[in-house]
Amino acid sequence: MGAGRPTKVDSETLYTFAHQFYWDFRRIAEGMPRWRINRLKQKQLEAELDRKTDAQLKEETRQHREEIIGNEIRAGVLAQAQRETRLREIEDAEIPVTRDWLRRCIAEEAREELRFPGEPEVINSLLDPKTTPERVRDICKEAFMSRTVEIEPGGFQDVEQFPAWPMLPGSTLPGYLSEFAEQYVDALRDPRFPRCDVSARPSTRYKQFWFLSRALAGALFGVKARTAINLVGSLRPEEVFVQSRRATPTRQRTRRRYKLRNPN
């Protein structure tokens, strides 16, 4: 959909897209964590689990079974005389389930966080007032890379659209930046674009991201940048959250004062 064409779009929809773009800009600038499975640790833990006999697993999970049986006896659904029989039933049924559950726990325990640094050069290039639509498109070509990933044990596949920048998989920001590069550059050169010294006022960078995010969201729906910016509003996503948190106690106090004045 070309920018500038009259269309009907509500402010909530514009805000949703602007919100996504804004956080992608921030991730590219600041970096983000990613998770991966430590295969060596996973294999070691699974090997330890495989070495355990059913009797060992029964002993390790005995307390859990005792709690189940105790609850059943207190609830009156199990007689004390049936305690040992019921215990063996649970033991026999639980072993395969316990092994499967422990393997899922191992997969979770083997996850480790990697911190991917930001890409300040990318941000500086995208925010360069002399940049051109062609330059924006060239920059966005570097946003994704091909990578071989394991989709199942022993099964690998080449993934073409793996983020090279610190973004969430499936991010639409590079694609829309390329598609609406002309509108993006127009917003970058808009007289209202925040131009204070970022080193002196770091919050200016966030204002720049929010300005461009709203303009880009408007371009998706054929809405002029100025209109989209006005419809979405000036409060950045994190400011909206802080404001809503501050407003809650005020509403509660107002409600309490009303009840005191109007007890009936």
C-alpha cells in the first residue's frame, strides 16, 4: 500500500505497528539476549539420567508419591489398608512419565543466555540525515543471514532469514524499511524530527526511534507521517507503562474518597 493514499486506519492499529518498530530499533541499538541449548551439558545430564535404574528413580520420587497417597487418605478416597498397593501402582505408572519429565527439565536446564551486542554502526547509518532510500535498502539487505540450525536431533536445515542484527526472529522492520525507504527518509528530514545532541541528552535517541516508528507505521497504511504521529501520540511505549502505573493509585484513592463521602 503506497504512502499518501487516503485510507481509514485507527490509532490503535498504528500504535501496534509503531510499538513493534520502536522496540526493534532499540534492540538493534542496545543489543538483546538470545538463548541456545548447550548440547554438551544436555548430553551429560541425559547420560546421568540413563544410568539411573528404575529403583533409583522410585527412591528419588518417593516423597512425591507419599504426598499423593497422604492426600488421598485424608480425603477419604483411599483406605489405610490399601496404602502399599496404591504406592506400587503409582510407582509402576510414574516411571516412564518421570523419565520424560526429567528429560524436559534437562532441556530447560541446558539452556544458556547469550548476550548479542547492539549494532551502533547500523543505527548511525539509518539515522544519518544525508542517507538516501537506496542506502537504507542496502543497509537492510544485511539484516538477515543464512544459518544452519538443528530442527530435530540429528536433523539440520539452512535458515535463510536468520537475524544478523539483534532482533527477534520474524522481525518485519528491515522489510518495511526497504519497502517504504522514501517515506522513511522523508520522516528523517522532517523539521519536527528530534535533533538534540544525543550525547548530552540520551533520551533524544528514544524520541528519534519513536518518531520514525510512527512515521513508518503510517506509511504501511498510506497515512502521512504527520497524521500518523499525531494519531499515535508522543508518549513512548515505556512512558505509557509508567504513566499507567502511576495513575492506578490515584484512581483507587479517588474511589475510596468517593465511598467515604457517599457511604450509601
